[in-house]
Amino acid sequence: MMPAYQSILKQCEQHAYRLQWAKNALSDEFPLTMSSLSKLGDADQAILDQLSLRFSKLQDAMGANLFPLVLEISKEQGELKAFIDQLNRLEKINAIPSAEKWLILREMRNQFSHDYPNDPEIQAVLLNKAYVLIDDLLSTLTHITLFANKYLTKSIDSATNDLPPLV
């Protein structure tokens, strides 16, 4: 369990780092307008691509991989087949701040999957929305990591207590 959790957490942290970097790199450009978006150079366009890609990858990795592992770690998984049931359980045990907010983040990720190359107005609206939601996504990662760490620390402590005393 622990290696799987550590692996997915490392992946999420890498996405989070790159997402935060992209956000910081373009902070002077936001909020975007149709006009300002069309005036961005290739380097800034590439950073916007990084921002949308890392937002999507982080949101997906957390929802598909990290959340189920945290439910297992906390022994709260039960018979939660529907994703909304998993979200509600995570919120109830305070592993995530809000199931409703997570659904907004997921919808943002879904919107990124549609490409609007000929509509800079829609692109600007989506990127502005995502820019505001980045902090929520990153804070949800921090929140669930701190939650899971409490269980992992207990697990390590109990494993240590089960060891025979040194002579």
C-alpha cells in the first residue's frame, strides 16, 4: 500500500509543482482577454498549454488514483462503487474540503479536453476560470496529503511497536 501511495503522491506533487510554476510564470497576464490572449508569444502560449495540461493531469491523478488509495489507507473504502459516493465519504471524513468543489475542478478538467482553437474568447474564459481554481486544486492536494499522513504515521508507529525489543 505504502509504495503505491508514495508513487502516486510523487506523481501528483510533480504535476502540482509544474502547475504552480506555470501559474506564477503567467501571473502578470491574468485575467486574460481575447485580445491579450492573441498577443501572447509562443513561449507564453506554451506555458498556457503547460497550465491546462498539468491542471488536467493533477485533477485526474488525484481523482482516479489518490482518492481511492486514501480511502484504503483510512480503511473507509467500504462498498463505494460510485465516484460521487467516494467523494462524499472523503468529505465526511475530512480528507477533502468539499465534494462539491471537487466536482467543479473535475468539470474544469473536462472543459480542457475540448479544444477551441478558433475561439479565443472561449479560451480566455476557460483559462481565467482555471487560473482561479488552481489554488483550490493545490490546496485539496495538500489537505488530502496531510490527512493520509496521519494514517501512515499511525501505521508506521504500530509496526514499530510490534517489533521485538532490542537486547
